[in-house]
Amino acid sequence: MKGSLFRLPFQFKGDFTMEKELHALVDRLPAVKVFGSLDQTVTDVTADSREVAPGSLFIALKGAHVDGHKFLAGAAQKGAVAALVEDLPAVAPDGMTLLQVDDTRAAMELLAPYFFDYPGKTMRMIGVTGTNGKTTSTNIIRQVLKEDGKQCGLIGTINVLIGEESIVSHNTTPDVVDLQKFLYRMKEAGCQYVVMEVSSHALALRRVAGIEFDTAVLTNITEDHLDFHKTMEAYRDAKSLLFEQLSEVGRKQGKTAVFNADDPSTAVIAARTKVRKLFYGKGKENDIYPLRYAIEAKKMHLVLHTPVGEMDLHLKITGEFNVYNVMCAVGALLAENVDKAKIEQVLQGFSGVPGRFQLVEAGQPYSVIVDYAHTPDGLENVLRTARLITKGHLWVVFGCGGDRDDKKRPIMGKIALDLADDIVVTSDNPRTEDPEDIIRQITVSMTSVPPEKTVTRILDRKEAIHYALTQAASEDVVLIAGKGHENYQILKNRTIHFDDKEVVEAFWEGKKA
């Protein structure tokens, strides 16, 4: 999960039509003290004071840096009729009913799904979790469902899609209020399916409360987010929550868990899962496995064994990691009983998603690839794939995010040194950390550089990219890793526009001028 220093409010098209009487909301709370009138009509629920409108219920959350209780008076001025609080203010805002609970976050998890009439319990919900591969897998699933005539919403790292309306995403999985708003909008737009990237943070922090998943999918679990989870076991257990909650006891029937059998965590999580299971992987003991595949620079040919027969796929994406992404998506689609012919038809034309092994064509004499890889496993996968199409030198430009798991930094440095020829270590969303300190931690594993390789440290990311583009020769490949689709750089006190792909294009546009 990568995001900005601050959370921008989501903008929804159209007007909300939901409303609930305040006393009905209070009835959902097991222990609450009411100060003020319950004779109020609530027309929206929000934890963001910037989104408060007349009729809102404002939820005052205590965050790591901001306490929502400081915005009670402002919320009242904007027309909030009630507020959910842990602490009572010295002076209650005029006209605002205060609902005091022990934990506003836990209360929000109860109220938000109820307010929006539990949309995640009526639409078919497909949740995909894992360290890598979620975005590509969910986009494949959505595209196939769409081409199969299904109205389908998408909630993911890059964006949220409500029909054809696209909203920029700021978290892989939004907080519980925004998530329920998205689901409500999708239901109102006629969506039958929702495909959703589900982060470990979202599961651990119960952002998915009130959702009944129908198909849950595991891509893989490799080292990431240990700043939050502390251990790999805790990280795995957070992912496991998506599967443990699957049950045939619910509003919808036909639950399935889809697992990557080649990931070591699968054995643990599958043992905790009580519904039907589908497995994919390289072994013939799995429900879905590759009979053969051929990887080329910009495409691959993949023949899959599946429970419904062989699938012969000519894909416009490449790399062994995409073999797994395709198997993952096929598993989810078969779990939802999508016709084999439709899956094959759509996959033939699937060309990937922005920032995922994306080839940049700017008139340069060598290949440039932009990829989101920001974990050890992700970086290794894209470097190995890039090596397959490299005739000359393989360059990699990368860094590691600040205020995030620092244990992976030297690991990624070693991977880069082992698999690339020319390494440029630079900045990538340093946040509140000193970028030079991050680079030092990455390069601690690069003390012994073979004579045929180079390691260059350039703090400024634009300069680092320009250096690689200047030095690369005609048969080289330049991989720019870490940001992918992101179009910003998060610094200590500000967020600036920055897009790796745009930097490459502008560099070569300048060369043509």
C-alpha cells in the first residue's frame, strides 16, 4: 500500500439519496451515550471534515497525526446534525447531537455498512489479496466480466471504476466509510459484480467490515509492510482473514477460495478455509496449471490446463509472474462460472495495465520499462523478465519508500546487484526520512561490486532517470522500478507531481527538439 501524506477527499458524481433516522443508527451501537436530540435525519456519513454537508453524521477519529475531535465545531457549522465521539468537548456545538462511544473506529465499522444498506452483501464480491499481482489480476477479472455482459465495479491500487466512471485511488483499499460509499454507488449504477484489491492493512484494520465476499483469491505473500505487521507471520495472518470469513452461511451462496499452491503461505491459510477451494500453480496436482508457455519481449503464448478444459492463450503481456497472474484470474472467473470461451476471447486482447511492466516508446534506441515493483519479490520478478529481452546491458533505476519497511532495503539492493548490470539507486517517496539514509541502507549490500557492473547513487530521481537514459546503449534495457502508475513523489513536507513515464518521454522529446 503506497499513498500520499494526506488523504484527499473522494469526489462522487451525483447526489446521495440515502438517509436514515438518527435513532435507527443509535440502535446499531451496543453502548452509546446520547447528548442531544435523536429526532434527526442523517443524509451522509463521513470521517473527513472536508466532506461534511448539511445532514451529515461526522465521525471523529483519533489518528496518528490528526484528532477528528478538533473539527467538531467546524463540522457543526457545515451542517452536521450529529457526531460520533470518544471525548466530549467542553462546549457542545449548537444543534449537533453527540454520540459518545468507547471506540469511534469500531462504531464506524458498524454504522457505515448499515447506513448504505450493506451493498457488499448483495452484489457478487471478488476479493484479491497478496503482495504482488493484485492489480493485473483484478483488471483481467473485471475485463472478462465486462465483456461477458456483466456490470462490474473495480476497487484497486490505480483507480476505482464505477461503470466507466474512474476515480483516482489513494489507498489500495479505502477506509470503511469511503468503501461503503463506493459500493453503494456501484449498486446504484447497476453493478452485479465488484472486483476488489484487498490489502493486509484493510483486513487488519477492518476496512472491509460489512462485506460478504463470494470469491477470495491469494496471489502470493512475500516480504512487505513489516513496518506495520512486524513479522511475516502477522502479515500472513492478516491476509488469512479474507479467507477465514468465507462461509456458506450468508445472504449469498457459492463461496470459493482460490490459492496459489506454489506460495508457502497457502498451506496455512487453506487449512483455515471452510469453503470450496481451487488451486493454481506449476504442478499437475493443481486445478489450474501451465502445460507450456513461451515468453517473448512483448507477448507470450500460454496453454493452461483447467477444470473446464485446455485454454490456448496468446497474450499481449509477458513474464513468468504474469503466468501466475493469468492463472489467478482464470481461477476466480471459473469460481464465478464464467464461460471458458469468453475467458479465452478476452485474454487474447489483454495488454496489461499502466505501470506494470509497461514498455515506454519515446523514440529511444533501446527499451525502457516502467514497473511498480517495490518489494524484493516484485523487483526480482521484473528483473528476471527484463533479462529475457536484454541483448546488451540491463539497467535498473530504483529506490525504497520512506516510513515503510526498512528491512527490505538491503535485500532489494542485493537483488539489483545480482540481476542487473548497471544499477542507479535513487529516491522513491522518501516521506519524512532523509533520502540519503534510505540510499545508504539500500547500498549496504553493494559493497563488493563486480568489475563488469556499476552502481551509481543519484539522490534526485529525475536526474537518476536521465543518467540511465543518457548512458544506455542501443541493445540495452532500462527498467525504472518502484512507482509504476504513480504520478507523485512524496517528500518531507509536500507532495509533488512526478511520473516516471512522463520523465522518459520528456527527455526524448527534448532530444528531438
